[in-house]
Amino acid sequence: MDLGSLFKNLAVDAWYKAFVYLGGMGFIASLFIEAEAIKGVHLLLLSLGFFFLGVGEWKNHKTATWFKPPNVYTGGPALMSAKVRDPDMVGIAFDIFGVLLGGIGLVCIVVQAIRA
């Protein structure tokens, strides 16, 4: 097993992967670091919202492959692949759960800022 190929899937090459990493780091930070500006519970909700939204979109973006037939203008046959968004029920559920958690966390932060 090649160690380089093990971490290839963890590369941050799309916005939803950045949301997963940002949410994960925010979740860990909310557990161990006491923030002075906002409460830990609010940071926990916001970071879990980012995490689940990123996981849902990661699930919804799939790699599609197809066979390109030979053409006089583009050359011989080729196997093509591209990322396409093909949502399924699990991905949509993660998206909705992430938006709800992030929204609740954001509303709690705004309410706390108004009361202070």
C-alpha cells in the first residue's frame, strides 16, 4: 500500500471538503478551547453545521465517467471523467441537517451578541 495514495482523497480540492475540515476543526476547538467571544455550545452547533453540510455535498458530488467516441476533430476514443452533482436522499438529509444546525448556531450567536 502506497502511503501517498492513502492521503490523496483527503486533498482540499473543493469547497465542500474545506467545509468538512473547517467544521471538524471547529468542533474539536469547541470541545477543548473556551472561546471568549461566543459560547462553546454555539460554536459547536455552527461547526457541526459546516461539517454536515460539507459531508452532504461531498456525498452528492460524484465522479461520472463515459466513453468518448472517436471523432475527426478531437481524435481517437477516450475515457472521460468529471465531477457532477447527483444528489441522493442521504446527501440531502446531511445538507438539511447541516443547514439547520448552522442556522441555529448562527441565530444563537446573533441573539447573544444583541443581549450583551
